[in-house]
Amino acid sequence: MASLLENRFHLKEAGTDVRTEVLAGITTFMTMAYIIFVNPGILQNAGMPFGALMTATCLASALATFLMAFMANYPIALAPGMGLNAFFAFGVVLGMGISWQVALAAIFIEGILFILLTLTKVRESIVNGIPKSLKIGISTGIGLFIAFIGLQSAGIIVKNDAVLVGLGNMKSVEVLLAFAGFFIMVTLEVRKVRGSILWGILAVTALAVALGVTKMPDGVLSMPPSVLPIFGKMDFSGLANPNFWIVMFSFFFVDFFDTVGTLVGVTNRAGMLDSEGRLPRASRALMADAIGTTAGAVLGTSTVTSYVESASGVEQGGRTGLTAFVTGILFLLALFFSPIVSIVPACATAPALVLVGIFMMASLKDLDFTDWTNFVPACVALFVMPFTYSIAHGIEFGIISFAVLKILGGKAKEVSPIMLGLAVLFIAKEIFF
């Protein structure tokens, strides 16, 4: 078996081993397993059945993650994207009055467009055309974004109408458990214990059970609900409606740059970019994402995309598709062991996200602070990403500022045609849409 895995995933070449990859895969799954229940909880507001959505979520996540594992050999997991699912339910179905069946058709067409753009190398050119300084800004921005999500999930940061965000209740059991989990993980990391994040998640989950924050399930096994009520239910009758294409391109834009940002950020942190800052096998990774989006629409769920939580597995040493393969297997097992998966509380995974955010901020050391035409756009991407709660917006404003500052700074030759074209596109988008 070890020989088979070595031949398939080239573990030695990547400087890893089976044990490390398995631990990394489990860690990635633990930090993103919430999507199994959160995605159906959001999409059921569109009138779709919760049980069928849970099954579709697991199947779509497993399929897309397997594709990433075997096509690109990257430790990146995929699942229905947060934000995109909320836009699907509240913006499209409830807000615009478009049926969920028509919305799924828009996502299906989006996926087909992604496949065509990947085959023509357009997406790969954009990924590799982003300059190194912006790649660092995107990577660290994702780190700050992940940490922000973790602090929210822990209840440490809460909504404050006066100043947007504020400090939560520091006396709550959940917050105290999150702090405990953070210090457990950091201590294990300092002591070079492999799987520190995973062990921290398990320790906090055990404490949460003991303190009554989460409850042990009545059973261990459960048969998955049928996916048939939403499988293949795409309705293309809305193609003549202008709103259909607005919806499709909205999904397209956000997913396109969320995926680019995640791939760049996670692989940059893992040291997978080549000497010129390009991502090897980028077209394969993007094709896995494109097919995942298309298949997800057929299965009956909103846009499937690469997950920033994959960074948690990378920080545990995951460097190949074996990490993604393990995560995909766990998504399939979750179909039958969902009662066990459901006991992991947010206060157990939240500190893991904060720690991963800290890890990813380390990329700033490679940024040239002396050239402000590189430094400032990287900072713009870094700041905009968490504060707009959008990877896509961080990339958008980072690229605009890069092109504008290079031109104003007399360095227009350093702006590639792709970067200039994207900057013009983004400016037009903000003006006219």
C-alpha cells in the first residue's frame, strides 16, 4: 500500500510521508466539516429539503476533492462555498424570485464556462500572471481572513452596531474553551508535536462534551437521506430572462477569484510555487474545481469551490493529493457517521483557524517593503479581503492598485497585459455594476 501511494502521490519528492498526509487530511476535514450541516441549513431557505442537501454536500465535496487529489496532486479540499450558498438562497431565490432549479442551471452553466476557460488556459494564465508581491498579499490576506472567521466562530469577535465589530463575552464557556484550544495547539506546535491542530480540536471537543457544551449523539451510524429530490433538477427555462445571466455572472465572478485566491494563498504558504512564482499543474487544479462546480449543480447544491480551510492541513505538513484524498474519504464516511461529526463544536475548530491565520501571516517576510508599487497593492489585498469578507474583492482591489501605482510610478512596463486587462475590467465592474 505504501508503495502504491508513493507511486500515485510522489510523497518522497514532496518531502512528506503517509502518516503526515493522513493527519493533514483529517485536520482539513475537521476544520471544514461544519459545511455538512451549515450548507443544508442555508439552502433549505430556498425551499430545498435539508436531508437531500446534506447528502449532496458530502457527495459533491468528496467528488471535487478526489478530482483535486488525482488530477492535480494538491492538498486542497473543495466543498460548496460559504457566501455563495447564502447568495443562492437569499439573494437569488428569495430576493429575485428565481426558483432554486433555475439557480442550479446558472451554476451548471458557470461550471461549463470554467471548464472551457481552463481548457483554453485562460484561468491558468491569470493565476500565473499575478505578480509575486500580490501573491504574498493574497496569501497573508487569506490568513487574516481565516483568523477573522475563527475569532467570530469562537464568539471572541461579535457584531457591534456602533463600531461594526466588538469583543464578545469573555466569560462564556465557549470562548474559554476556544482560548484553551488555542493555547493547547500553540504549545503542541512549540514542542514540535505532529498533528498539533488535530489534537487540539479533539481535546476541546472532549472538554466541550464533559462541560455540556455539546452532547454525545444517541447513535453512531445513520443512513444518508436520498439525494433524488434535488438530483438533476436543473431548469434551463430561464435562459431568456436577463436576470438569469446576471445571477450566472455573479456566481462566476466570485467563484473565479475565490478559487484563484485560495490556490495562490495555500500553495504559496506550502512552498509549491516555482522560482518564478508560478503554480505547477495550475490547469489541472482549476479543471478539478470547474468539474466540481458542474457536478455539484447536477447533485443539487450551490457552487463548489476550493476551501481556505485546506491551509490547516498544509500547516500540519500536507503537501500532496493524499491529504485531499483522505479528506474526501471522510466526507463520504460522514454520510454514515454524521451523528459523530456533529458533536465537534465551533469552539474546537475556531482556534485552529486562528492558528492557521498566524501561520499564513509568516509569508510577509518575503515581501519587498522598499518598493511601494509592490508593497502597497499587497497590503491593499491583505486589508480588503477580511474587511469585505471576500477573497474576490481583495484580489480585485489589489490588482487595481497594482496597475494604477505601477503606471503612476513610472513602471508601466512591469504591468503585464493580463494584469492591465483585469484592472480595467474590475474598474468597469465597480462603475457600471
